[in-house]
Amino acid sequence: MLKVTRIYTRPSADIPWHGEVLLTRAVSDRLQYHRNSGSILYENQTISQDGLTLTYTGYFLDQSTFDTYDTDASLQQFWNDRVAYCNMVGITIGPKTLETVSQLPT
């Protein structure tokens, strides 16, 4: 199983997160497709107490299913728009960390 983590940091809690601004029905449906297919086993987003840091954690079946998700042409424009939006409003996108794990969080 592959655990994927990415941290986003915004300069002010008044700035909306990218998902609040950019998420469309088509993108939401495509993300749900990956969840329903069994490639995404678990996802979680947590926001820090001060509201400035969002941590995404996703658990994927394996590296291959993550690679399929990560290169999904239907999601590429959303991810490109996410980077552009974050750059425009000052949200820092941390590196994607990948870790092989043996179980889901409890």
C-alpha cells in the first residue's frame, strides 16, 4: 500500500483553499471514480488549528494505481489550475511524499 502526503500552507485563513474555488462536478466525479475503483483506499484532509495548513493524506492500493491516478488526463487540468491558483494567492504547495505502508490508519 502507498501512503501519499502533501501539505499546503496559506498566508491567511481568509484565502480559500483550492478545492473550495476550483472543484467542479466533472473533477469531483472523476475523483470519485478512482475511489470507487478501489485504487484509492482512504483519503483525509486535515486543517491545522490556526487554519493555515491543510494536510492531504491518501492511501493507494500500490504504486501502479497511484501512477494511474497521478497521470489521469481527466484530472491534469484541475491539477494545473491548482498550481496556478496557489501561486496566485500565495499558497505554498509542499512536495508529495510517498511511503510504503502495511495498513490503513485506524
